Amino acid sequence: MEKDTTKLWNLTKALNDEGSKGQKITLEVKGKKLQEKLLQMHLQKVMRSSGVLPSTEKKTTGTLFTLSPKTQSVKLILDDTPLKMEDQQTYLGVTFDKRMTWKQHITSAEAKARRKLNIMRKLAGTKWGANEKILKSVYQINVRPHLECGSSAWMTAAKCYHQTSDKVQNQALRFITGAMK
């Protein structure tokens, strides 16, 4: 356990040294039994070495990422203040949920893309409206970025979540080609 502790501490220290203060740091402890004390110890070390300001401690939250369907509660304390534990975190526009299902991220991305698709619908028409080239540009600039945001991370999501983005893309293709239902 001491060897694992040293490796984990070196990893978090390296992350702190590379980035700027205030960046999010993920601590991962493997094993069947959740090692809350180890997490707590490393959290304190990382926060002290990174120079987190007292005002940001109130904004700091935690999420326990696990594939286990069992609910696991963790109580982490940062300078005598318990951290608020949340089921999901958003980092650089990508929403990570505690079970890594990506459901929340994909559904919000789909909703954003559908709103943009409605704008495209108003531009399209079979006998009037913008031509294919303009509609394709509108799709590539406004709709597709929402569907591709964080796609390299959520490629492990269930097939049903991928199908929702496929439906949006299919609808956009129909608008572009003029083959509306």
C-alpha cells in the first residue's frame, strides 16, 4: 500500500507542477475496498501544494467515478469543510457522470444540436430557401460541433446514445438534400 501511495502522490504532484493553479485533478484509487483515508490524505496534500485560495474551496466539489452499480458514499474534508459530492462534473464542456454512461452529456449535446437544426429547417425548403451548399455549411458550422464535442471521450457509451446523434445527423442530411418528410 505504501508503494501505491507514493505512486499516486507522485502522479498528483506532477499534474500540479505541469498545469496552472486551480486546475481539476483526478485521484484514482483502485481496489475492492474504497480507501477513503488515502483519498483524504492526498486531497489535503494536493490542495496545499497547489495553493488553492479559501474562496475557491467553497466552489470545490467531488465526484466518485465508479462502474459499480452500488451507491458508495465518500466524505472528503478540505480544511475542516466537507466537500459537496455531486453525481456529475462538467469539464471543458464535457459532462462526466459518476458511472461514465455519458447519458447527460449526449442528451444535452443532442438538445443543443436540435435547436440549431430548427434554424436550419427554417432556411431549407424543397421549392424555396437556401441551396445545398449553404445548408451544408450551416450544418458543419452550427450543428455538427455540438454532436462532436467530446466524442473521443464518449465513444464508449451505449449504442442507444450513439443512435440519438445519428438521428440528428439523418435529419440534417434530409434538410440539406431537400428530402424532407
